[in-house]
Amino acid sequence: MDNKFKKNNMKTALITGATSGIGLEIAALFAKDGVNLLLVSRNEQKLGEIKNDFEQKYKIKVDFIALDLSVLQNIEKIDNYVNINNLQIDFLINNAGFGDFGKFLDRNMDKYFEMISLNITALTELTHIFAKKMLNGNGGKILNVASIAGLQPVPNMAVYGATKAFVLLFSQALNYELRKTNVSVTALLPGATATNFFNRADGANSRMTDMSMPPAKVAKIGYKAMLKRKNKVIAGFFNNIMGLSAKILPINNFSLQIVDKITENKG
């Protein structure tokens, strides 16, 4: 390792969707704790800026790979990079993902295919690859970013909510399977967060934006839960109330009407 970086047995965290929002805030938390980073995002320029900033500020090593994780052939490129550079991934943060607002039949199927590839398939494959490596090595921790949208059906975000339900249930099942090992899987369930999520999802006018949490606060909640090997954590008091309501209320027209009102445009 270059002399300007800390030495010895520094750990490495692989973070997807790392150039903004929750992913960037989690990267900063790792950097402050002296953990090296392997960052993945489509924005090569932003990745380079983060690398320069973090290496100078925190004296850690930052690697990055600029690629689109919804193109599934790119997953292998991450594994190859790790193997070629002899990196040991101690933490995996599956943060990359996006949503889409609107009635299901009014939206574009190409966008849904991309969403399913990124939110579900890429996350599953990365977890499969690196959980195996962790299990065969010195252990590790995985944080999968789900959503409170995965706790119940979500009108106006039907596919997104379903992808996040997969992330939650998959993470909890895998964490149970690994309970007697030194590998853990934590699901982070944010609610609305003040990121670019709503703009990309055509939901900037949704009522949900009024309930947004700062991404730094969400990141810290997920980070601490992962270090404690919790199987899931809901970020924020109001979101915990919503999570409790989703558990108690039956799924019927009344409960769906409530969610519909929360996710619809303010007009």
C-alpha cells in the first residue's frame, strides 16, 4: 500500500450507489473509521472526486469502478477487479437502486426491467459472490438497503415496493441461514429520504417528500445496526410508526387507500 495510507490490516468496504445520498454518507462513515473503500457507481467523474477528497482527508485507500449495475454482465467485472487487486471485502453495502412513481400501466416496461435488474438481481448476485468470500475468509457484514415501501403493497410505486419487499425478506432469510457463522446480513429500511431519488422517479411532487429524512441520519442508523449484526432496522421514528401500522393493519382497501394518499402527487 502507498505510504500515504494507513498500514496493516485495514478493512475494505464495497459500496454500490456510492456517489450521492445514503451511499455517499455510508462511505463517509467508513472512511472516518479508517476503512478502505471500493466504490461503484455510473458517475466516473464523481467517483474520482470522492477518491481524491477521502484519500486526502481520511488517509485511506479508495478504489472505484464506474459501471451500470443494471447491466448484469457488469457484476462479474467487480468480482474480477477484487480478485486482480487482491482485495478482501469485509463489508458489502448494497445501496444502488431506484424507484418510479405512477400507475403501473402508465409507466414504461423498459424502466421496470432496469429497476428489477438493479434492485433485485444485481443485489442478489453481489451478495452471493461476497457472502461466500466472507464465509471462506475472515467473516464480514452485509447491509442491504430495502425500504419501508417493502412492508406493504404500494399503489403508485407497485414495482418498486415489490422489489424492496424482496430485499427485506431475502436479507432476513439469509441472515438466519448465516446465524452460526461470522457473516451477518442487515436490512436497512429508510422512508422518504432527501436525495435525488424522487427526481429520478418522477415523484418530486409526491406527498412523501414532506416526510424526508436527511441521508446522513439514515446512513448512521443503518451503519450502527450493521455493526451490531441486527437483521433489520427502520430509520426514523415516524417510519417506525408506519412499520408498526403495516404489521398491525390488514391489507385491504382501507390500508391501500392510506398508502395511495401518501404516495400521490400534492396537486
